[in-house]
Amino acid sequence: MNQQKGNISQFSTIMLVEDDQVFSSLMKTYLEKSSYVVEQVFRGDQAYRTQIKTQPDLIILDIGLPGKDGYKVCHELRSTYKGPILFLTSHASEAEHLAAFNVGADDYLVKPASPQVVLAHVDALLRRYKEQVGSGKRQTLEVGEITLTPAEQKCAINGSEVTLSNFEFELLTLLMYNVGKVITRDNIYKLLLGREYDGSERSVDVRVSRLRDKLVSQGAENAHIKTIWGKGYLLSAD
């Protein structure tokens, strides 16, 4: 997570997933006046990969989004993202509130909500989260000899940095967040390539094989990418 210095907002990054570009820009301007860094995303199907690349401290998420609705986005984000997610949406029914919390939301605000109220919720969510994980702690993932620092897009094996393609880094991040769990081909295609798996394409299999070979050649002996036939892949730690 981004390092905290001074108040809770300084140097903290918010990913704002909102298709209304006027509203998004207004929120961005207001939050940046409060020392937040704001990364704008205008489509639901762009949120997951942007989160992998930017590692935001908090996500603000609308429901009615092009490409993929906010419920699906939130569910997908929770496969790797552990920070706070605030739904900010015009959907006001109780059922919609419950659906958001069921897919992993931490808070829910209904538009129109004033920027001051949004900021108060953002500050409170981040304060609680940073108290839980430790102020200023940059998140790293460790499995066997592999160390991953998502916020810096860095991978090291036995302390030596390893060069990965963007897809390899995103795939390894997904596997390391879910160590010991099967990640299906369907999910890999949806999350990392933005399309459905057609049941026969083998491009992901080839890329996984290349990543596996690269990790082994660089000295990863106790962390293995295993193929689970008919399902997908998992990262195991011996």
C-alpha cells in the first residue's frame, strides 16, 4: 500500500471506477484537494487490470458500468484486492445494498452524496484499514523463494530480481494471492485477457508454461505452478 505520511490521505491512492466522466472529474478534483491521488477508470472491464497495476489504497465503485457491472467487478477484485471498496451509486434499494455487501463491499453510499460525505467515508475506511494492516507497510507477497511487490511491479527469486512480462506479472500476482487454490482457465481469460474462454484456445496454457519455466530457471524450487487438468492452475508451496 502507498506510504502514509502526515494525514490519512497524503500519498494514498484511490481508484475511482465511474463511467460518468463529468462526475468522475468532479470527484477527482475534490479528492485531490484533500491530498489523495486519484486513478480514474471509466469501464467495468478495465478495473481488474488497473487495480493490479496501480495497487490503490481504496476503490470507489459504481454499479451501472459499461463492459461489466459493479457487482461482477467487485467479485473479481476480491480475488486479489484486500483493501476497502466503497460503492457510490444511484442504486438505492435494500436488495442492491445487500448484493454489494455480498460480493465484498465495505461501504455503500447512494448518489447524490456530497463530496464532503464521500470524503468522510473514504477517510474513515482508510483509517480503519491502515490501523489493521500497519501504517506505511508496503505489501509484499511471499511464496517459497518468490517475493512479489505488486505496487512496484517487482518480482524477485532468492533476492534476485526477475523480469516478467505484464501478463506474467498479473498471472503470478493472481496465483500468489490465491496460493493453494485452483484458478480456472475461465477466470484467467476473464480477468487478465478480458474475454471468455472458448474451451479450445491454448494461448494461456503456453504463457503459463513459459512463466513456470522462467521461475524454475531462476531458482524457484519450493513454489510450483501446477496444472489441474480440466480445471486450471494453482500455485503450491512445498
